[in-house]
Amino acid sequence: MQIDRSPLARPFPQLPAIAGVTLRVARARYKAWDRCDLTFAELAEGTSVAGVFTKSACASSEVELGRDAVKLGRARALIVNAGNSNAFTGWRGRAAVAAIRAQVSGALGCGLDEVFVSSTGVIGVPLPIDKAQAGIAAALEAAPCSWEDAAKAIGTTDTFTKGAGAAALIGGTRVELAGFIKGSGMIAPDMATMLGYIFTDADVAPAFLQEALERANAATFSCITVDGDTSTSDTVMAFATGKAGNARIEGWDSPGADAFAAALGDVCRELAQLVVRDGEGARKFVTIRVSGAVSDDSARVIGLAIANSPLVKTAIAGEDANWGRVVMAVGKAGEPADRDRLSIAFGGVWAARNGVPVEDYDEAPVAAHLKGEEIDIAVDLGLGDGRATVWTCDLTHGYIAINADYRS
């Protein structure tokens, strides 16, 4: 089916070339579509790698093998297939990943564990090995492509390509970061909820890169939700080629470590928010700020309870200032809350304070705020210093239409 471009879309940014990274795309023809559906990233020898993966008990073979291989800390290639998730496919799915890794390992002269594979699309259909191998063969001979071409090839129900970049100074050396991501539906924060890849020319030890990515993930990808559903294939990876020539970052005490981690966090935050902006059927981008919780973790759980509530999301879609639904969501979250301390605001206007409606509350500015595309909800629990920010979108008829026809 034809899916209209999200009204919340952002243009693809100009991203810097990353030394040690060569991108190519090819047509594996996993579905009956006239487009590239395989992205191949060749990485310089010695590239460090880090990754976070879905916590789904039904994870794909790509995730299982990637989760093990990333512990070794080295990467030479990344292959991403679109149109087939290769999840819930048993030994046949694992055989497909093994064949891909063997083909690429032979072509590049690297170890099997240095080849990472991701797949996205329909669950329960084995990835066709012949198509995958033909696609990889074509990619190996293809001319290098742009960041946007690589991002476009991995999309499924995405309505726009998503990318982000940043830079940092490490001991006087400028390092660059660039990344792209796919994701639109089956988005809920149980690690990283989509397929995302970040590349940098910085020289970073694998252990520190893993720690920095996990920290960034906790405040970004694990704070977004579109529909409350966690994918079987969710993966976010970071690759550091070491070509910038900076002094190697070994730990948090290394010069430039904080600057690099901040830049990585900025890229992750932008990519995470772009996924929400492309939420299936989304018409409104919603920021939920929770404060006054007993801890940051508690605030995040409460924020997600609000963000995942169909009643809250449909009220926002209908531009209905029904703050009672937020009360409901806070109450069901299973976290400490006190009805008589709870305060709720929309667009900076407090509708309820300390457990009761605000006297002379004027709903007009709130109603006007809800007619916009950028919605802000603030919740103060009045219990402690815990706080968190969560991002979501509204729930519209478009979500139903896209998912009812997904396999067609």
C-alpha cells in the first residue's frame, strides 16, 4: 500500500564522510518492489563495535549471533536486509545468517564474528539464501553510495529517511559521527526498538564504546514508544574506525571521553525522535516530562505508562484536553504516586495541581496547544527528585490502516 509521508518528517541532513566506512546498496528483491533493499557497510580493519539488542524472548538469529559477536569488540562489515525479518524461522533462519557471514568473510578476508547482519520486515518467513547471496554479490561490486541511500534501503513502512550527525573534539582532534535508522511501527522501549547504526572515525576502545552506547540508549531509544510493541529484531550498533588519529579513548578518564559520549548521545536522541516522528499514522509528536518521582527509573516507567496509553494517545489525536486520562495512566503504572500531590500540565498550562483541578482553569490555551503538531505534557508527582523525558506520538486511524495491510 502507498503510505503518505509523515507530516512530522524532517529532511535528511548533510552528513560527513567517515574515514574507514564504505557504504553500498543493492537489490536483493526480498519483496516484489522496485527498490534497493540491502545495505552493505564495509569497515576498516581494527574497527571497534558496540551494540544493544532487543530483550524479546523471540529474537531473530541475527540478534542472537550479533549479541555474542559484539562481545569480541571488532567489526569489518554490516549487512542490513529489508522486507524480511528472518525471525521465528528456526534453523533455516540461522543457516541464512551463517551463509551471509561466510560469503562476506570470504570476500573481505575477515573472521565470521566480524560480520554483523540485521534483517527487518515480516516475521515467520525464512530469509531466502539465494536472494541474500545475490544481493551481497551485487553490493560488493556496486559503487559507494550516500548516507541517505543506505538509510532508504533499510526502510519498510518508513515514510522518510532518517539520519543524524555530530562532532566532538578529543585532545584537539575533531572526530565525526554519522548515523541512520529505520523504524515506524512495532516501537516500544525494551532496549532499542528499531534498526539503527552509528559510525565514527574516533579511536575508541570497544569496552568504552559499549558503555557509552548503553548510557546513550537508556536516555534515548529506551525512552520512545509508538505502539507499545517490541520487535524481535531491534538493534542499535556503533562502529568506531579509529581513522581520526585522536588519542584512543579507553575510559571515562581519557581526554575527550565526555565530549565523545555527549556527541554520541546527541546522535542517538535525534535518531530516536525521528523514529517517533515517523510513527505509523502519526500526526503529533508528544514530549512527556515527568518530575517529582522517587527515582529516575520510576519517572521513566510512569512516563511510558502515559505514552503507551491508547486512551491518552487517542485523546491527543482528537485534540481533546482530557487530563483525566493522564491521571489514569499514572495510577496504573505500578510506581509510587500520591493522588493528592499529582500535578498535570499541557503546553505549560497547569490543569491540575496537588490532586485537584486548578481554580479558574481556562481550557482554551490547552485546546489551542493540542491543535499543533508538537505536544508537551508535564507531570509532577511531588514525591522526590526523580525525572525522565519520554517521546511518543498520537494514535490515529492511519495506524490501523497501515498494519491491517502490512503483509500485502
